[in-house]
Amino acid sequence: MNIRKWLGIELIEVSVAEKLIAATGGGLAIFCLFYLTSWAIAIPDSSAIVTSMGASAVLLFAVPHGQLSQPWPAIVGQVISAIIGVTCAKLIPWPTIAAAFAVGLSIGAMHLLKCIHPPGSATALAAVMGGDAIRNLGFAFVFCPVLVNSVMLVLLAILFSLPFKRRRYPASLNPSQYPSKGATQPAHQEILEAIRSLDSFVDISEEDLMYLSTVLSRHDCAGSRKPKTAVFGVVKSG
């Protein structure tokens, strides 16, 4: 067994420039969020409230094309998780049980609303375990800082990515770069059916899937073999 594959170590390296862009963008975003929160909420440890936004910044700036990073998950996933977390904190007097329900229910709600965003569960957990400073905010915690920070982070990611042609955010703003010569582009419904056949969440945009599929199709057509379509490792003869 390939130990690197088993451990899930990234096989496709991105450029040093892209890594620096992601690190710079994430750092600047958190700098802005930290001071906005400190100004908006006059409590001594207000900085702790934006903790889960650090994880959101990783997704929005390091994986801007991923499905988990798009505006709907980044905003709604955080907000619905905050609502669930505050509700559990108010209704369940035992912190351990309240924390378990908050995280579990937030995952289920994000699945149902198609807004899976891993930092959301951290926000739900913070609503339960974040101490009196957060608990005293009650449902105001949902609006500020969670909603305000989430919207700000998305706007900052959009603005920061504008100068970079191939890393526009959200992913739908990326210019189409599908191959046109000798390539067979899969239909929208075919992409959806292929994804659904996995019965698992796939963190890649439809646009990037179509791009990869058409690149592979072009390579097949350029050779002497009969054209094939490869989707998720399943190869079908044409």
C-alpha cells in the first residue's frame, strides 16, 4: 500500500506563489476581522469569538475553488451552526451533552441545507463552550460576530482574488478554460450523476470537474486509442 496515498498527503503541488498568496490573504483577512469584532463587541476577550473564522480563512484563501469554500457554505454554514449552538447552550444544562448535540446537529443541518462548511461546527461548539462572554450574547452571537464576520470574510476573499486570473473567488467567476479541440465536454446532468454515484461529499466545483474531464478527453483523442471518457477513475469506452 502506498503510505502517502493512505495518509492522504496531497499529491498535486501548487506553486510557491499560490501558497504565498493564500497565506497573505488569510492573514490580512483575520487582521481585519479581529479589529472589527473588537470594535463592535466591547468585551475583554472578544478576540476569541473569531476563532472559527481562522479555519474559514484557510478554506476561502487556500482552497478558493473548493465547494466547502463558496459563499453559500461559508455564510449559511456558519450562521445555521451558530443558531444551533446557542439553542443547545440554552436548552441543555450539561455542557458535554450540549456540545455533542451542537456539533452533531450542525453537521446534519449543513448537509440538509447544502452548506457544509467545517468551521461551522467549531462555531456551534464555541457557542456552548466559549464561556460567559459568548453565552451572555445569546442569539446576538449569531448576528455579530458570526454573520458579520462571515459576510466580511467572503467579501474580502472576493476583493483579494480579483487581481489573480486563475484563482477568482467565488469559483463561478473563473474564466472558462475548457479545451475546445478534440475534446468532448460532459453534460451538466452527467456530472451530477457521476458525483451522486459516489454517495459522498466531493469538495470540487462542477466547473473544475468539467475542465479535468475535457483535458483527459483531449489527451485520449490525440492518441491512437479509441476515445474514452474518464470520470472518478471509472473509464468507459466510447
